[in-house]
Amino acid sequence: MSDLFLARAIHFDESDRNVFHVPARTGEWCVSGGFEFSNWSEADLTGKARQAFTNGWLGVETFGRVTFVAVTKAEPFEVDAIVTRLAHHFVDIYGAPSVEAARPVAEEEVSQMMALCSDQSPNTLITVTRELTDGGVRESYRSIEPQDAGIEQFAVHGSLDDDGHGHSH
């Protein structure tokens, strides 16, 4: 089975604390969370709610929002835990009849996120932009290559003594 990739919340400064009602915690797994806005109209899009709508990823631990996520390899057990958390969220917040009933919806949400991340290199940053159209919420994504983002310290692989060029002695 090929590697699974999802994305974790990452912060470069304190701005998310100021722009979102609830900021996601650094390092928590995230999904798009566009479902939160499926019944919204322009009238809902004010202040911090507008910011969450326009640019927020959804953390699946705090259910807070974050502007940047970084693509990271995920283990199958982690993916399963994320799906379960989301399914519970759908029951607790959205009144799904049961976790079992909510699970396929949660799986779909996580699958979409994995599909989005699967084309990216590890540590790539992704931002989301949403707009309200007549057909509902439209999401678009932008990838920022790791070297552009200045997050080399975020990388979790590679060693300092191998620059990849090889040496002849």
C-alpha cells in the first residue's frame, strides 16, 4: 500500500489567534472542513466567521481553524482516528443519528484531504480559499513549496552530513 499523506496545522506567527474564533493547535491533523459552511449565506460571512470561511482549514482535535497546513505522512491508525473524531463531531455538532451513520461522510472528507495531499511533497504548505457561489461553496487550493516557505526546520527527514551530491575520497 502506498504512503498516506494528510496535513497538519502549522503556525508562523500569532495571527490565527486573532483571526479565528478558535485557532487550531499546531501539529493537529486538519481537513478542509468546508461542510461547516454548506448552509451559509452572505449574511453569515462577517468578522471571524468570514475569515474561517474564506481561508480556514479545520483541525480535527480542537475543531479550530488554521490558515496554513503542511503535508505530512500519516499512518493508517492515525487516518482511522481522524475519521472517528470527525464522525463523532458530526453527531455532536450536526446531529448525525450515530457515529456509524456519520462515518462514511467523515471518510469522504478525509479521503478528499488525502487526495489533495497525495500530489504534494512532504512539508509542502497548502492554503485554501473559499467563495460562496450560486452552486454552493467553491474551494480552491494553493501549494507553497517547502523551500519557498522557509520551513526547513520543519522537515523531519534527511541528515545534515549528506548534501545529496556524494563525495569521492
